[in-house]
Amino acid sequence: MKSPFVIAILLALLCLAPAWAQVNDSPAGAYQWKRGKTEFQPGYVVLRSGKRMEGKISLIGSATALTEVEFMGDQKYLTFPVGSLQSFGLLNVNPNATAEAGGVPVNDSPERMYEWRSMGVVMGKEIESTVPRAGYAVARNGTRYEGELKLRRKDRVLQDIEVKTASGKEKLEAAEVARYGYTVSEDEVTQAKLAREQNNKRAFPGSITTTAGKMPGEITLLREVGVRNLDRILFKGTDGLLAEHSPASIMAFAFVNKGEETAYTVKENVFVPQRFDGNTFQLYLNPNPTTINEIATGLAKAAMNVGTTATATAIVKEDQKRNHYVSNMDSVIRVSSTGQLIELRDKLAAMAGYETAQDAINNSDNESLKANISALELVIQGRQASASPGGILNVEWVIYNKRTREKFIVYKSQYKDQIDVLLMGCEKYLVLGKPVQNDMQKWDNLAKTVAFLDGCY
């Protein structure tokens, strides 16, 4: 039995203990432990005298048995025994964050860095997971797991976190995690996402034009299936970095394909092909045509009446027979949706090095390629014509007068009458010989004619 004297001493020590116990103001999981100490993080220490010092701190020992606190600040490096401190903690970390968040872990990386993929619907709830990337998760007991990080959520609520480390796979319920994040930078994540989007697409040498001037690099067109206009491109600069651009971020771009340059400008919030840009006139593709191509619509609807699918498959089979090869294109045409046929048509053209299907039809010397693309185009136009009471729109070009801000719309079927309005107003045109005048009234010479007009007005 202990004597009354010994018991009195023990009671006195117990009463003194709180006065000498250092207080950790931050959650254990907020510290990043590695091999018996934490990484230096912005923090503070409060001395027994009440003096508060801010800088960076590192804890030594373990999450459950601290021995020292290292401090760096104001060109000072100090090592404090924990007993010499009244308290310590991390800056910008709420001591009650985990309690206030109801056990939700703290995300140390910008939310936009996480790429969520749908994994399907289970019992009426959508399951999503992130693209695995280098990262970490810190458990509430302070244990840090580092490796390939993947998050999983159900109906947009975080469920669990998985880290594939060098020694195996660790899976933690969300409530077990204090904080998590990536060890790669946001720029690295952005580059990985853009590189994946560029995959299997062709890049062309070219340049972009911004308010700062022209920048050389590589251009990749990001066309969406079934969408008329282009509103996104990828640009790879001379530094090797990829960047996504929209009509809001650049003024124009150009690229070279098979020795020919194609220029695009921004009109009506989309990128449109530009064939001339002079002092007075600018020539660009109308992004929103309104006139109906009566000939194309009539042909397409007539083809629909006799069966565009039968006509297209006949074209394909005849080419196979003539060039001694076998494909399942006829089956593909019969069973595919219009959207799928558009995607196939555009991919065939792109693989052959052409920007559009029409470019391939007009310029390719591969007769089989042209036959297959033409068959697809016939079915697509036929389906679109039958689905739309208006029919197929004309390919319209805009001749824009920069000085008067007038727009002259021209298209192939009415081109001669339309261009004469401008030509007859140019005195230089009036003195030309008839053969030269006739050439300027030809649709194929549109860009040259606008260049001539630019010197008149």
C-alpha cells in the first residue's frame, strides 16, 4: 500500500501535467510523414513564454510519439524538444476541419485535375472513378500511402480511395482518410489529358495568331461528329507543350497539308476556313448558310426514293470487283446510324491525309478510297435530306468588305450573277478582255477574283 506522501506527490504531478503538455493544433492526418519525420510545411510554434513564431515546421518521431519539432523562419533554424512548446500547428489548416466536414477528407489538389469516368449504374446509383494518377492518401492515424491514386464515388459522393503503392494496393473508405491529392502538377495532368485527346489524330505544321502575334507549331483539328463548325483545336508549340484553343483564345490559325496552306479565322464564335484576307475584302466560309442547294437536295431525295443504301452498296461492290479486294463496307452501310457513317467517312478522309471528305473526293488519286467515301456521302446526304424538310444547304462563301462592313454571299449555282454585282463596280474589270472576264466569273477562281477586287475598291 502506497503511503499518503507518495499519493500526494502523484496527485500533484497529475495536476501539473496539463500545464506542461504541448498541444498539436492540427489534425494528425494533415502532416505528411516520411521515415520518422514530416515534410516541412507552413506552420507555427508557441513557446512556453507565449511567444508565437511562424515559418515552416517538421515533426520528429511518430504521429503517436513526438520527440522534437524543427522550425525554420526568419533565417532561423531551431529544434525544439516538444516539452518546451505550449502548442504548434500548421497554417491554413482548420483544427476542426474534419469534424465540421462530417468526416469528409480534405482534397489538396484542384478539383478540375480529377478526370471522372462513368463505371455504370448500380441499383439506381451512378458509379464513377477517376483516371489513375500519381498521388497520395493520408489516413486519419497519420499513415501516408503514395503511389497511383484512384477515387471512387457514388452519385457524386466520395466512397473510397485506392492507392496502388510499390508494395501493393491500399483501399481506404472515405471516412478513414484525412487528406489526399496528386503528386503531379496541374500542368502535367493537363498535358496528359490533351495528349490522350490528340491520340490517333493527325497533327499538321502550322501556326496560331494571338494578340501577341503569330506562334509556330503543330495544329490538330478537334472536329465533333455531326457538327457543322469547328470550335476547338490543339496547338503544340516549339516548347513541346500542348494547349487547347477555342475562338475565344486565338484570332486565327493556319496549317500546311501536302504543301498547301489552309487558313482559318474566327467568325460568329467558330473557326471558319479563310481563302483570302486583303486590305478591303476578306473571303471566308459562311458558318451558318441559309440557302438550299436544290440540285443536291433533289439528287439526294431521288436517291432516297430508289434506296440510297442499295445505290451505295452497289457502288462499293462494283469497286471491290473492279479492284479485286473484299470488304464489309456494304454491311456497315446497312447497319450503321447516320452519326456512325459520318464518323467513318471523316476518319477515312483523315487517314488518307485530307481535311474533309470532299477534299478526298476531289483530290485523291485512290479510286477505291473515293468510291467508298462517295458511297458513304450518298447515304448520309440521303438520310439527312429525308429527315429535313428544308433539304441540303449550299456551301456559301462570304465576301466581306472591311471598310463598309457589307457582306456579299456567294454560292456555286448562282455565282456568276452574284459576283457580277462586285465585278461591274470595278473599272479595272471593265477594260479587261472577254476571256479574262469569263475566267473571273468561274466558281473555281473565286479566291483569285476576290484578290483582284481587293485592288479595285
